[in-house]
Amino acid sequence: MLNDESTLPLKASGPRGYPLIGVIPHLRKDPLNFFLSTAIEYGDVAKLDLGPREFYLVTQPESIKYILQDNNRNYRKGYDQAKPLLGEGLVTSEGNFWLQQRRLIQPLFLQSQIGRYIPFITAATDEMLAEWEIHALNNKPVDVAHEMMRLTQKIILRTMFSTDTGAETEQIAHAFDMSLEHLNQILFSPSRILDRLPTPANIRHRHALEYLNKFVFDLISQRRLSKKESNDLLSRLIQARDSETGLGMSDQQVRDEVMTIFLAGHETTANALAWTWYLLANSPEQYDSLVSEIDQVLAGRTPTENDLAALIFSRMVFDETLRLYPPAWMFARHAIEDDEVGGYFIPANSMLMISPYVTHRLPDIWHDPEYFYPQRFNSENIGQRHKFAYFPFGGGPRVCIGNMFAITEGLIILSMVTQYFRLSLVPQQNIKPTPIATLQPKPGVFMNLIGRN
Ligand code: HEM
């Protein structure tokens, strides 16, 4: 029987590039606008000429749901470049090993468990606010992008290790910073060989990693021997047992998950918060609404787990920030077998690029997409959209395990800072979203601290 041509999958098209180098120059120059304008011009599935391999940018919610959820078994993450650093942790592992690890670790991040970590968040935020008081008295602006990084790093360090970092805290924080910098670098490096050359930077990164490995392995063995109760993540990772087999993790597995959670779990939230302050300062009416909700719900108290559900508008502000500036602005999947996505043919081995930044700004989904409007996230408006029109935390089985942690941390910091200060932008800054591994505000976000009491 003859094949009916009309049922054959379509071949995706995309922007024309230069001979040999394809669209790489466009991508280097302005990746965010290049991806967004490609999606607007070529639709759901656009082919990108980025070298010998086939690349597709996929942007409509139904197709994203198909890749991340419905047919996720046909897609690998392929984050192998990050394995020297993250090993077989949750972000990088695949298949059955990933599933087994996810089952073990998921219970530690359930919403019902996040309350345990709140004291680490409030204490670190209080310490930052005490420093800010001095800056405010001296009329000294702060770079909130830098401040939020320091704060979320302190929170994840304490959530993970309690106070066991002791006198080495600064050194450990610095070593983690260097590892994160290296990860950012290798994710965008054109060649693996460059990362292995004995350059001064690569040698520094290797030493930082050796130092961290020693610190983490030593702490794991101390904890295994100790009888002392501890409420931090490290202890809970060590104690986690598979409900069917009763087996726990080896030291190497615990180390890989510690590195993974540390690196995945602070820069993202820090960027989200920095963008939140930036957007609020540019939208005084929305800022007023946020202040009045926080004053009304908390009446000057430090927030607790029980307050979070009442911070409805604050949550809408955070959600809208994650729409406009999703920290994980792009991620990728590799097709294992031939597939059809949104009616288009996807050959095996091709790489699919999925970008919350792009889908969150498509004008056929979002009215006036560039406009900061938290009310898009009231329950009525959410109900009218496709579930995958908004996916700052990914979706399907590999959805971010830390999403409730991030939202809780975001709301607590947002509300505690708002109780003490109103932030306003230092004039004449040219702040641009800069897509590295996460979407960072560069060169920083300098703000004046105006005390509210
Ligand atoms: C606003 C903050 C955050 C954002 C926007 C974010 C975003 C994401 C996204 C999009 C993914 C999926 C990537 C993919 O499918 O390729 C992911 C995965 C992951 N995230 Fe987050 N994340 C945030 C905070 C956190 C925090 C606080 C933690 C831990 C404390 C964390 C730990 C992880 C881990 C371990 C994974 C891998 C999960 C798996 O594959 O099983 N993230 N995150």
C-alpha cells in the first residue's frame, strides 16, 4: 500500500547560518534573543545549524510535555561533561541508577520535610540583615546579586553540614565557588581537551576539588561513626534507605549527591531573588502590594512554615520572576531513537533544546510577555494555561527535586528583607540577563537600602 504523504512527519526548518559555522555567531552574540526570535519565526520545532549533529529548539507546551513527561524514556540528559565534578549524582545520572537514587532522596525534599530546614534559612537571613543595617546607616548601596549568592550559599552549607564546617567555612565556600565556576566554564567549553590542559585555572580548580572531596569524605566517615543525632541533609542522606531493599548509599554516592545538591541548590535561587528585587524596584505598585501583604500576614514576626500558605501575592511575585528570568534558562535532551515531536521528525542522536526563557515569553501564550505582572499567577489565570506553558523547574520524572526548598527559601528571604528594608535601584545601571549555566543579572544589581522603621 502506498504511504499517505499527509501523515508523514514534517521536516523542521530554521534560520540560515554561515557555511561551516552555521548559526554559531548569532548564538554567541545574543543567545536569548536569537532563541526567542527563532521560536517566534519558525514555530514549535526549529532546526538549528550548529555543526554536524542535528539540533532542534522545541518551544510549545504540548511538545515539551511530550519530551519531558509522556515519552521521557526516549531521551537522555547527556550531561557527561559535568561528571568529573558531580559524579553520578541526581543531575547527571541516568536510567535505573538515577531512579534508585531519586527514590532514596525524594523523601528528604517533600514539602512536609522542608520545615526542618527553615531555621537555617531564617538564621542566615538575620545575619545578613544585621550587616545590611550597617550599610544602610552609612548610605552604602549593596549588590543584591552578590548578597543573594552569599546568603543562599551559607544556607545550603548549613542545611547540608549544620555547623560542622567550623573554622574552615570560608575555605569550603571558596572551594565550592571555584567548582561552580569550573562547571559554568565546562558546560560552555567547545572542547573537553581545553578543560584538561594544565593551565593555572584548571590546576586551581583541581586543587579545590581535591580539598572538597577530602572534606566531604572525612565528614561522611565521622558521621557514620558518631552516635550524635543531627538534623542536617548530610546525616539524612547517610541514613536514607531504599524502602524495598533496605540498602543505603556508599560513601562515593553520598559525596556525589552532596556536590550535586550544593551546586544545583544555591546559584539558581540566588539569581531568582536578585531578579525579584530588580523587578519589584521597577514596579512600585506591585512592590506596595507585596509590602502590605507581608506586614499584614507577619505583623513583624519572623516567618514560620505556617505563614507560607498565606503569602499568596508574594508567591505570585516569585512565580512571575521565575517566568521572566528562569535561572535554568535552557536545558537539553538527546533522542535515543527516531521520534516525532509536534508533527516534526526527530532523528535518533539529535539534541533537543528546551528553554523556559523562550516558552515563558511566547506571545501566543503570554499576553504582553515582557511585562512584569504577578497577577498572571492567580489561580484563575493558572487554570487557563497549559501545564507546560510555565516550567521553571522542568517537568516529568526529572523535575527539580529542590523546587519546594527553593520556593520556601525564596518566600522567607523575600518576606524577612521586606520587613526591614525597601530596596531601590541605584540609577543608571545597565543590567542585562546573561545566560551562563544560570541566567545571571550582570554586571550586578546595586540597590539602596531604605530602612522601614
Ligand atoms: C529557583 C531555584 C531553582 C530552579 C529554577 C531550578 C531548576 C531546575 C531545573 C529546570 C531542573 C531540571 C533540569 C533538567 O530537566 O535537565 C532541576 C533539577 C534539579 N535541581 Fe533544581 N532548581 C532550583 C533550585 C534547586 C534547589 C534549591 C535544589 C536543592 C536543594 C535543586 C536541586 C536539583 C536537583 C538535584 C536536580 C536534578 C533532579 C533529577 O534529575 O532527579 N534545585 N532544577
